[in-house]
Amino acid sequence: MRGIDKISMSTRMTDGNIDTEVWEAGSLNRAWYHKTPIVRGVVNFIGSMVTGYKCMMKSAEKAGFEEDDAEPSKIDLWIEKHFGDKIMKIVGVVAAVFGVVLALCLFLYLPSLAVKGLNMLVPLHGFQSLIEGIVKIVIFILYLALVSCMKDIRRVFEYHGAEHKSIACYEAGEELTVENVKKHTRFHPRCGTSFILIVLVIGIIIFSVVTWSSLWLRTLIKLALLPVVMGLAYEVIKLAGRYDNPVTRVISAPGLWLQRLTTREPDDSQIEVAIAALKEVIPENREEDRW
């Protein structure tokens, strides 16, 4: 959980207790790049990605893994000898690099390649960018649907639901108890899932003016324009999260629907972890953390 100047991370330990760590994050309203429209969206997105990665690695180290009774292989012994405790960091970096490359291929290069190939078979005229955007959204939804079938990822999505429900409880002005949190929805308009979907939709509009003469050139230009797309998406989701009217409800509806894939109903123990993390970042003045 991130507050206006603190970040907290709660982890359910193997002994059943909840370990909570809190550290300073710097004020969200202090520097110019946290207040400037468009720019603040890019900065906050990068910050969230970095924080999320660090928390994943920290929680994995804190909670530990199940011990394997099997005798270690020669490869295991070699890795232990040469890397020791650093192996988790190395694996994390490799996984992060692989994830970025995979994302670029799936959402930037592959859709453009598919549409350009389709255009050679059936002239698409001025609909290339629209179809490319639809392909991206379909890939995104299929990816979420597939990973949600994995047992471990499903549990992550349950914690995601606990996060949303506890925040909804806090925003409703109710006491943060398990019973109160359970009553609230697991869908939230400011979710990262909604943000990504809005990024894809805004990308359809902005990338429609990017050249189709060269796939590599198109990919590079889209990479250069990506910060603009993210910044605009941040401003849209910020407005949708702050106001409740017919326009913002229409904007939020697709993202809320998509959260049926990325959130699951949590159990009481997961809600307890979410509450423990949220309580640490609540400011004394509630007005300070209005989105």
C-alpha cells in the first residue's frame, strides 16, 4: 500500500503471523513532476513498477519457500556455491528483463506484424490502427484469462481483491475490520488493470498517425510516444476515480469488467493482511490523500 509519504508491505509468514514493513516514499505533492499533468502519470507508473518489483522480491524472501527434501543436484550445488544468497536477485532481474521483452513483442511488434500481414490479404485501408488496437486488447484479455487459471496467480488475484475491498472500506469512512471490508466490492476504478486498458484505448487514437511504412520504425515511434499515452491514461483514470457521473462511469465500466479476471474474492486471512498494510499509510488528515 502507498500513502502520501509512506509505503507499507504486509506479508503472511509461514508461522501465520503478519509481518509489516514501512518505509518513507517521499511526498506525492512535493516535487514538480508529481504535480505536472501527463508527467506525473509517467513518474507514478515507473515508481509503481519499481515498488511492485521490490515488494515481490522482499515478500518472497520474508515468507520463504517450501523446503525440498530431495537431495540437491550438481547444478543446484554449483549455483549455491557461485551465487549463494544472490540467486534470488539474479532470477528477479532475468525475469524482469524477459517480461519487458515479452510485453514489447506481444503488445507492440506482434499486433503490427499481424495487421500488416492481414492488410496484404485483405486491404484494410484506414482501419489498420483500429484493428491493431483491437488485436492488442484481445491479446491482453486472453493473457489475463490464461494466467488466472494458474493456482499461484489466482491467489495473487485474491490478495488484489483484498486490497481493493479494504481501500473501498476506508474510502467509505468505515472502520477497517474484516467484517466491514467483506461487504465492499472488489472492483475499483483506479485499478492498474483499468489503467492498462485505458492505455490501450488511447494508444489506438495516438498511434493511428504513426507510419506503417516500416514495422521497426513504427515500433520505435510507438515506444517514444508511450510516455505520452501513459500520461494521458493517468489523467483519465484520475478523473474517473475522483468523480462519479455518467461520463466517468462509462469510462470506468470496461476496466471494472476486466477486473473480474484480475481480482478474486479474498478469504478472511487475506483481508487481514490488506488491512495491516493499509493502516500503516493512512494520514492523520484524510483530506490529504484525496485522489
